[in-house]
Amino acid sequence: MPDPSKVLVVEDDRQTRLATETVLQAAGLRVIPADTVESGWALFCQQQPDLAILDVALPDGNGLDLCQRIRKHETLAGTPVIVLTGQGGLGSKRLGFDAGADQYLVKPVLPEEILLWVRALLRRLAIDSGEADVLRAGDCEIDPKAHVVRWQGAPCLRLTVKEFDLLFFLVKKRPRVFSRAEILKQVWDTITVDQVVDAHLFNLRRKLPPAFADRIQNIPGKGFRYID
């Protein structure tokens, strides 16, 4: 039997942390609890979790700073990250995605909903790891097992799990145009229409070389596609 997936939960509110821990453990996951930025970072490096859940407002700093540290880690930068916060505005969400979050959940949020997103992100990660072949499209090369994207042979900046999933999906399905709702259903396993797709595409394009980013097209009134 494979070892259970490890989930780092960095939350300073004890009641919220315990409720989340209870639901995740009941689902067969191993929870690594922390209540500060520094303890969360230390446990992340030591335990190498499969996924991290980060509260934004922590006693010794901002959870988004911890997310950015994770994205700069030499070998664990692709770890899925869920950010929890009380700020639900578009500007706050953009800050979260800019920091490298794969999903941004606004409190109050039920532990059961957190579990749904944990399962979705871990499932997507398992699918990426199980892909046998490198996807090639002209000068673009995507290696799911190594979680590496190359353009003209040179590796691009490290992408978050969802940025990687989004690029892989559009390249694999090229040149078909997909609406936001279709992308959310295929990549996020949800049909909730909000600014998630736009925010991730914005960040994805910023990380790609200009000639590469230009291959991702916005078709007004229809959606998005990747062209060779």
C-alpha cells in the first residue's frame, strides 16, 4: 500500500487548523500542522509535503511570502499550494496567484471544501507524474514527469501546478478554442466561472519568453487557444 499523501497546514487559528486536520486525516491524508511562517517553512523543507495549505494572516508574517519561498525552492517549487484568506476581492486574489498559489479560497470555507480541492490538486499531480511522453509542439516541449517546460531547448521559469496544467492542456488540445468555463471544468474540476483562468493565464504569460507567450491567444467572445 502506498504511503499517504502529506499535506502541510499552516494556520494559526487552532480551531480552524484542527477542523481541517480532522477532515484531511479522515480522508487518509497525513497532516503536518504549523502555525507560523517560519515553522511552516522549516517543516516544508524537512517533510517535503505533497501539498501545502497556507493561511495568509500569520503571527510572524504573510502566508503569501511563504508561498513565494516555496516557489523558489530548488527541488520542491512545483508543490501545489492552496491559500486561505479573508480577503475575497479580485485584487487580493491576483496577489495570491502572483505569489504562486494554485487555488485561492476565501474564508469562511468548510474543511470539506478544502478536502475537495486537495484531492483535485493531488489527482492532477498524479496524472502529470504518470504521463509517459514529452509533449512537443514546434519550439515548445513539455515534460510532465519532470514538470519542466522548454522553449527552443531552454527551460522556462518554474511554473505552479495549475500554470503547468493550463499550458499542458492548451498545447495538447491545440488549436481548439476553449471557453473559460470549459477550461475550469477540464483543468480545475469545477464549473464556477470567475477570474481564476484569467489570473493564471496572466501569470503564465509573464513567465514564458515573449515569442512563446504569444502562442497563447485570446479569441474575443470565445475563449483561449494555443497555436503552433
